[in-house]
Amino acid sequence: LKSTGMTKLLREARISDVYVCGLAFDYCVGSTAVDSAKEGFKTFIVEDATESISSSSKRDMQKRLTEAGVESVHSSVLLTKVEGDKRQIAAEYFKKKKIMPLLQKLTALLLHNKPENPKKFLINELTKIKESKMNMEDMTSSLLNNDDLEVVFQTADVSGSGKIGSSQCKQALLSMGIPIGEIKFVDEDDKKATYTLDEFKKLAVRGLKAI
């Protein structure tokens, strides 16, 4: 799960329980369930929604699943609607109000600064965010702020024209630790393409969200 990025996605979505089904139980399905359990998720195999290739490999996989703490559940249990599920209500609230990006940002700041008075520090940071009128859609866990992005842009804009070319844009984004896969849309060979500060910031925010 971790190598595919799924672990990060599940945690951002506040998912605690993982249910695995499909083919084949003794290979992909079982291995995914084992990985899920190792990552700390409460993991279940939907027993009537999977099948094994052979009985011998099935036994081996069942042993691995037991050792990993993976449980089995029948689909009929899952299809029974639970009214007022508090975890689901909480997850929907977090998603609707976009709380996770804010918490990730504050956590990153706490770990980086290690303030003597965490409560006072968090109040100050929340005040800064409020005053900046930052869009929650643009919130990332990166420690780089708006001023930092402007400095990176100005460093790349050696001519002071207020615009940078594709090559400079790509190198600036890479310098911030943004994965190459997140900036593949910046074509270095396109000599005519230019990016303003605002356009650069949008690309940077998009890339930083992937870190």
C-alpha cells in the first residue's frame, strides 16, 4: 500500500478500516490485506467476495493473514446499513470542512519549530492563516509559505521580467522537493511558454500537495 501511495490517501481520508475482496485470495487480495494490517489499519477479508487459485496456497495465505491480525467478514454484515455511524459522520465532516490539510499543516509546523508553548504557537499560526485569507483548497503540509514561493520565483526570474520560462519553472519546482511526476506538465522544450508569479504559485501548491 505504501509504495502505491494508497496509505497516504487512506489516512488523509481518515479511513481506519479496510475491506479487501477480489481475485485472487491467495495472492493479490491476501497480500494487500497483510500490507494494510502492517500499516496499522483494521483489516478484513470479505470472505464470500474472493476466491483462491489453489488449496495449498490458500492455506499459506490464511496463515499469513492470521499472523497479521486480518479478520474475515461476510458481505451480508457490510450490506446492513448502520444509522448514525459516528466514524462515518466524523469522516464526512472532516472532508466537507477540509480539516485534514489544516491539521497536517499545523502538525508539520509543530514538529519543525518545537515551541515551548504549543498552545500559544498554534493560536498564532491559526491567526496568521486567518489573516492571510488562505483558501483551504491551497493548504499543504509544506513549511513553505507564500513569501517563500515568491523568493523561489524571484530567484528563477533572473531578468526581473516577472515571468519565467519552462526550464526555469521546472527547476524551481524541483528545488522545492516537488516530485518530478507532479511537474511533467511543464514542458522544458517549449521555448515560448512563460509563467507569471501567480501561475507559478498555483503549480507549486499543486505539487506540494503531492509530497
